[in-house]
Amino acid sequence: MDKTVPDLAAAIAGIDDGMTLMIGGFGGAGAPIELIHALIDRYGATGSPGNLTVINNNAGNGRIGIAAMIDAGMVSKMVCSFPRSSDPRAFTEKYLAGEIALELVPQGTLAERIRAGGAGIPAFYTPTSFGTDLAAGKPTKEFDGRMYVEERWLKADAALLKAELADTMGNLTYRKAARNFSPLMAAAAKLTIVQASQVVAPGQIDPEQVITPGIFVTRVIAVPHPQQEEALIRVGAAYL
Amino acid sequence: MSKLSNAQIAWRAAQDIEDGAYVNLGIGFPEMVAKFQPPGRQAIFHTENGILNFGESPAEGEEDWDLINAGKKAVTARPGAAFFHHADSFAMVRGGHLDVAILGTYEVAENGDLANWSTGPKGVPAVGGAMDLVHGARRVAVITDHVTKDGRPKLVKRCSLPLTGVACVTRVYSSLAVIDIEAGRFVLREKLAGMSIDELQAVTGAELVIPASVGDLVVPEL
């Protein structure tokens, strides 16, 4: 079994108009910049994929990554917990102009909805957001004397993720806090696409060290020396 | 009227954190609490994005942008640190594993309701982990100026701003007092020595319960 693909274009094949995409990363840590930019390249060349729903903790920063996707006009809806950043212009302008939709989800609820999607659990109850505006319209229930809010699973057509180490079977490790949502998203998407800084042969990752087992991964593309979103922001990089 | 600086409020809150406690500090002002741990005590700090036992920011130029806190500031990993994904991180939060969460606030009500995520419908709403953090920690404390910039009470009968959580706050460290929330009431524990109870009540938006013994709120010059 070999899940590696030869180039970024092959890695993102099959991502189509109107799809829901999970994109790993919290701020700049774990953002799969090369995969995102490959998607922007395809959109620039072919006009597809557009009308995307993107699930990420944030809603882009500066003029690269998810912010550049939004600037390019590929994104119709963001599902996130914190659509602010050091330079949130791309999302803010479109949101205030009514050109992009927002589903605001508390961060832990976002994580658990994605986890549930990958684990085959359609709904769960959480104390988070009970009695607040973000629970409006959601069923609530009392358990052991305390009130909880029903939340539904989140699933995606595809996930774009960044790993540190992958073997050709799709087993993954991550780097420091770049792990964040990626192990959850890997399981919650039909097509899980991973860019890894290094790709090794099976057996080269100690099974004790595997964070995401390969069963959750569809494709692996080697991207040595990946760009780091925060480092790009700090030098004022713009992709478009 | 004299009042505590933000650093002094953070210092006072830090005195109640026990050695070895697992602690989450909200982004911004609450992060300052970490600076004032009493000598001989070391808390273990949790950040929502997946680190336990992170330490101070590295020197400029030494940042590793894969090693950041929830405020997206570069941090360091202390010996004994752990990395984990977001579902584990919020299991720590909601599952009752944190000893203390310390948050900033716009308003806190006498029944423990907290409003700290939204000032109303204008602009782009953002919530992050605030609504999760107010559930699960054994103690949920807020640190805050006692009044707003234009002098209105931040400790109120009922919050007027959108809620972060219902009946979740257990203690308030303000620029004038330390107040517990018990049985839906503000119970005064400490106040600045130079201030009368009447003066404190006048800038508090709900009735203070005054126990037999109220301590002086004493902090160092910082």
C-alpha cells in the first residue's frame, strides 16, 4: 500500500465546487499552506473549486492561506470559533459585505463535533454554550441536575492537513502544537489529504509514536521545508 | 479613589493558585497571572490549542511558530510538557480536570453569569474557547477592573451583554476587592483598606453580602 502522490496537483484532485473542506491548523501552527495554495492555483486556472465551506479554527490571516482563498472568492461559508487574527481583513470585508456566511462554534464544541463526525456519533450533549446566544434553537437536556446542549457531528468531503512525518501507509506524527485539530479532521473527512515534511518507508515510524493511524489518511504528498503561516505573515507575504 | 493596577490584580489572583495546580489563563490580561506565582510554587499551565506545562515567551528571534499559546503568542515548553489534539484539550477543560480557569470579563452577575465574549451585534463575532472554559474547571475566577472606563459597575445584578456562561463564576478579583459568588450573591472577602463598605457598594451593581470578617486587600507595589 502506497498512499503517496507525485505532486500537489495530484494531491488535491477530486476537490470540487460546493464541497465542505476541513483545513488543519490553529492560527499558523499546522496550516497546510502548500496544499491551500495548490487549490488556489487550480481555482485561478479553471474557476474550480468554488463555493466552498471551510472548517478551521480561524478564518484566515493576512494575504496567504485561507485568507487568500477567501480573497480569491472560493469560499462561501466559514465554520470556525475565532474569525479574528492579526490581519483579518480578508474575512472581515466579505463578512461585513454579506458575501460570506459564518457559523460561529465554541472552540471545544468545534473540536468535539469534528471528533464525533469521525467517530460515527451523530450528536452529543455538552455544557458549553448553554444559556447563551450560540445555543439558540438547539435542543437542551438535563443530566444529573445540570443542563446540556445537543450538538451535531461535523463531517467533510475533504481535509487538508499538515504533518511532520508520514510513512507511505499514511501513519502520521505532528510537530508540537501544530497537531491541534488535524487528528480529528483526518477521521472526519471522506478524502484526507496530508502534506508531510518528510515521508518515510513503513516501519520507520515507531508504532508507539504514531498519532494519526493511516486508516484515516487517503493521500500523502511530501512537502519538505514547508512554509509556516505565521512566518509568512510577519514578512508581509501575499499569495495572490 | 485609589485602585489596584492590572499587575496587582493579577498578583492577588496568583496567590490563590496552589503548587501543582492545573491552570488555564484566558488570553490577554489573565496571562499576566503566570508572572506572579509565589516562590516555591509551580502551576502547570494549559493552553486550549494543545499544550500542558508551557512556559514564558522565548527571546525575540528564537520563536518557534509551531509552539504557540491560545493567543497565538510564541511560548516555550517546560520539562514535563505534553502536546495533544483539540479533543483531548477540551476533555481537560469540560471534563473537570483543570483546577482553575482565570478569565477577563465585561460583566459578571451576582448569580455567577459571565459576559466576556461579545459587546453586541456589531462587527465580526468571535468566541474561541471562552464558552468551554467556564465549564469544568473547579474554580472559575475573573480578574477585572471594578468599573468600566466610564465608571459603570462591571459587577452587576444581571448581565446586559451576551452571556458566555450561566452561573459559572466562583470568585472575582477586582481592582477594589475580592468577592466570592455563593448562592447567587456577591460575598465580600477582601477590600482595599482605605475604602469603606458604603463606597464599595456604591460602585457595585448588586448588593454585597458582608460577612463578620472582611480582610484587607493588600498587594505589593509592582
